[in-house]
Amino acid sequence: MKYFALSIILLYTTLSAAQGRFDNVEITVKEVSDHIYMLQGAGGNIGISTGEDGVFMIDDQFAPLSDKITAAIKTISPQPVKFLVNTHFHGDHSGGNANFEAAGAMIVAHDNVRKRLSENENTANAGLPVITFSEDATFYQNGDDVFLTHVHNAHTDGDALVYFAQSNVLHTGDTFFNGRFPFIDINRGGSIEGDIAAAKKGLMLINNDTKIIPGHGSLATKADYQKYHDMLVAVYSEVKKAAQNNVSLEEVTAMEYITSAFFTDAETAKDFISGPKFRSTVYKSILQELETNEN
């Protein structure tokens, strides 16, 4: 009996700690255009379009933040969230799905996002996308043609770019990390090649006046996006040469010069993705690419 009681105490402590990490999070609202906003808190950047058609939302961060996010939205629109797009399935972008679904939002995402969420026992029973697409989808909301397009095997296997045509605003999800090294989830369909292709596709959609909401980081310009793309290409090229010359994972991970022109290891030591971790991920992704090409 005492072990059961101890387990309950540990569970309660764990849940309390998980909730507690969000207690001091503040949701900030930044105006991007006359009716599009970027919300930041903990997790991926949220995009909000407001207008007569209702609130069109992109990503929703973690479940414990849903009330704070809803309150922030109320400061820019009295209307409820009508559509909620998940740019991919990770919990810092889709964790609030069940809460927003319960409030009436219709969730939209790529086919693989629904598949990934439905395979997870924590997300399988609520908050699944009810509208999915395989390649492209278009919504007509708040005066914008909102173009959703799938980018293959980039950050994950279910990423989407969201472009507001008339407003000239692009939300990239986690296919673009502004001002830092990206997380490429190679265990769930992501790849360095795909991330490069996603940035290339995004750059083709926009012009010099486009405002870009990245998955993480501050509001960006086309120049920022181009710099990110070029970084990926440069690192990919160097690591691929090393891999083809049979340089080991451990050696490449230690080769700071590969990434130091962009961010040093000291600068990224406390980041979620440090320089060594990024080089290691790129190496593993390229090995997968080389193995696939051989087969």
C-alpha cells in the first residue's frame, strides 16, 4: 500500500511540475499586418488571422497555455477560433488541440499529422485533425487566399507552409528556425535534404516585402529566410563530403568549423540544438540519404 501511495505522490509531483513550468509564461501579441498577428509564449510561434470570417489560427503550443492563448486572442478579436491549422504534430505546436477543439475549432493538418497524433495514446482520443490534405489546400478567410502546401520530409514527414496571399505573410512552422540551428526530427520523417527543399519552396512563394512567421524565433524577412537556406546548404555540403570520405559521426560532431561561420558552439551551448547536436543530426540524415540511394 505504501508503494501505491508513493507512486501517487510521485505522479502528482510530476504533473504539478509539468503544469508549473508554464505558470510564468506570458503570451505576447505582435501585429504582422492589419489583421494578422504572431503570438509567442512557450513553444512554436502562433499565427492568427482575424476578420469577419472568424479567427483562423496556426498552431497552439502546449495544452496548459490554452487559456492564456485564448485570452490573448480576445485582445485582438471577440470571435472564436474557427479553423486551427497544425503545421506539424509536435506537442509545442499541437498540444492545445483538444482544448481548442472543445471550444469549437475545426483542426486542419497534413495526413501524416493525424496519423502521428492518432498513434500516440496521449493524443489519440481528442484534438485530431478533422480535415486533412495530402499535398495542397486553400482556404478563403478574412480577405485572404490562404494557401497550405506540404513540404516533404523536412522537419518531420507532415510539415506544411501556410501563405496568406493578399496579406503577403508566410508561416513556415518548424521548417524555419530564425536565428538558430534547427531541429530536424530524423526519427519521424525529417531530413536535411527535405528541410533545404522546404526553404527553397518557401522562398519561391514570397518576395522582398513578405513578412515571415518562423516556427521559432523573431518575425523574419526574406533575407533572414535566405540566410537560413544558405546555412543549411553549406552545412549539408560539408557534412556530406565528410560522410562520403568515411569520416565518423564522432569526428564530424566535433568539427566546429563546419558551422562556426553561422553560430559558434559557445553561442549555442545552451540552445535546444547546439552546434555539435546539429552536426550530428545532419550527419545521420545524410547517412540515411546515402543508404536510400544505394537501395
